Amino acid sequence: MKTIHWFKFSSPQNFYWLAGKMWPWFAALATTLALVGLWISFFVAPVDAQQGQGYRIIFVHVPASQMSMFIYLVMAGWAGFGLAFNTRLSGMMASALAPTGALFAFLSLATGSLWGKPMWGAWWVWDARLTSTLILLFLYLGFLALQASIDDPRRADKACAILALVGAVNVPIIYFSVKWWNTLHQGLSVSTKGASMATPMLAGMLIMVIAFWMYAIAMALYRVRNIILERERHTDWVKHAVA
């Protein structure tokens, strides 16, 4: 039986090859699951007794909100690992994750506003959950701006790692805000204690969550390949790879 030495993929050159093999599969899964999830969410799931048809935006809002928080923690983890062990690929992965995390944070706020207008009567309130999510979006944008403002990629990775690690404290604030403070935002619909929604609603929600996961992985792998090519452009293997 052939043994796979996974540590070899910590090299940007080897990871470039692995990411190229994997990202199309994750992209295909994301597309398929998103189509199935949206069909269930908008055509199979029943109308909510209290919120009517307007509740259906949660099938995009909830997965986007979850992924915006989770991606930030993963990004901070990669950045922190690179800061501690001075690994090149770690900083590249953190940089590859940041745009997708920012997209999901923006999507969370945008869909939340569309949901909040008919439910709360306002597009925006300075609610604890909304405000901390807005801070999360600014942290993502700050990470990207700081990365772009420093010419030396290794110095940029170290500076961004510190920002990411400090900003990670905001994620538990977002998650627990509905418990710690009296907010307009509703509590969890799905938790470890079970779901408070109908089975078709739950199925559509879970499929959309997985679809967003697959999309995030596909985009990170696709983007990190471009980052590797840019940072390693002076090496012989890149010259042969793009020849």
C-alpha cells in the first residue's frame, strides 16, 4: 500500500499541484448543492406561519453569516501558524481566504437588511449582532488593505497575521451576542438541542450551508494557486509551469 506523505504539500510548489486537482471538484459540488438547496428552499419548503414568504432569505443569510465567522477563524489560524513557524504557504492561504470571507460578511449584512426591513421595519439598527458583523467586514477589508499596502509579501503576512489574531476576538462576540445582550436579532434556529423548523426548511438550510462550504474551499484553492504563481514567479518551477 502506497503511503502519502502529506507534509510534502506544505511546499507551495507541491500544494499548487494539489490545489489544481481539487478545486474543480469542490466547485462542481458547490454548484450542484446550491442548485438543489435553492430549489428546496424556494419551491419545496413551506411558507412560514409568522413571516410568510419573506423568511426564505434565511437560506442565504444564515449560511453566509456562519461562513463569514468560520472563514475568519480559519484565516486567523493560518495566519497565526505562519507567524509562529514562518511557513510561506500559511500566509498565502490566509490571503486566499480573506476575499471570500469578506464576500460572505457583506452578503450576511445585505441579506440581513432585506430580511430586517419587513420583519423589524428598518433596514439597519445598531443591534449587537449587526454591529459586530459590520466590524467583521471591516476586519476583512482591513486585512486586504494591509496586505496590498506592503510591498514585501513576508512582511505583509506578519502584519496581517497580527491583525487577524487580534480581530478573532470579535467572532465569539458575534456568535454569543444574542445571548449576552437584548437584541432584535432572533436566536438560533438550529442548535445542538435540535431544530425549531420544519424538515424541508432544515434540509434546504443544511444543503445550502454545505454548498457555501464547498464554494469557500474551491475559491480558496483557486485563489491560492494564483498567489503562489505571483510570489514564486522568479523560481524555475513556475517558469516551467506557465510556459
